[in-house]
Amino acid sequence: EIPAADSAGNPIKGGAGGFMPFGVSGVMAGAAKCFYGFVGFDCVATTGEEAKNPKRDIPVSIIVSLVIIFLAYFGGATIITLMWPYYLQDADAPLPYVFGEVGLSLVKWIVSLGAVFALCTNMLGCLFPIPRILYAMGNDKLLFHSLAKINAKTHTPLLAILLGGGFSG
């Protein structure tokens, strides 16, 4: 059952505000947070040289990725809002909070641990294109041309990989 007061005993004006309860500033803040879910699709274009049929594969993979991300965000937001009203959710960590409030503490911890692992995966996604970008810039002579040299044994731009790995820590 949904409480009629917050933890301090203050009455809650549940659902007040209509379609945009937080106004335009709330919409803009939400859009800014959702923006990061749609970052990283440039990795598909950066690694396009490795595709067997890049004219077909790159657009298809970008569109499929966008659809999957949209469905995950939209589905997650819809489910979590149907489980627990938006005005009672924790703004910093709504998923773990709601699962804890409805008595699914195991799911709460799984989601929290998944968020930590997602941060690590996100870092890998950010570092993945660095050697390819260094290689392309070396090949275009925007940086040192030695970054574009392909190693005979590994068939990779070894110097670009080592430099990218060295700067990323």
C-alpha cells in the first residue's frame, strides 16, 4: 500500500501536477539524463572497416542498437512507474529503491550490482575506439604517421593501441 506521508510524516501531494509535474525544467533535466543512453553509437562507425558489408551492416547495427536502447529505457521507466508512483521514488537511484520498497530486496541488490558492472562496461566502450581514431588520424597525417603503421605479425596498429592504452591508464 502506498503511504500518505513521507518518512518525516509530511503529507504527500500524490500525483499533483498533471502531465508535466516538474515543468519544462523537469523535462529538460530528464532529457539531459537520457542523452547518455544514446551516446556511443559512433563506435559502430569507427569500427566500420572491420565489417564484411559496411554499407548494409553499419546503418542496420546503429538502428537496431537505438531501438534496443529505446525499448530498454521506455520499458524500464514504464514498469518502474507502474510499480511505484513517481513522486515516491528516490531521484538518485529509483530502480533499487522501488524494488526494495515492494519487498524484492534480492532484485534491489542485483540491480545495484548491475549498475556497478555497467559503469565498467561503459568505460570499456569509451576506450574501445581510441586506437582506431589514433590510427585514422595518423593515416590522414593529422598526428604522427607512425601511428598508422600496421604491425606485420599482429596486423594491427600496435603503436596506436599501446599509446591509447598508456593514456587511458
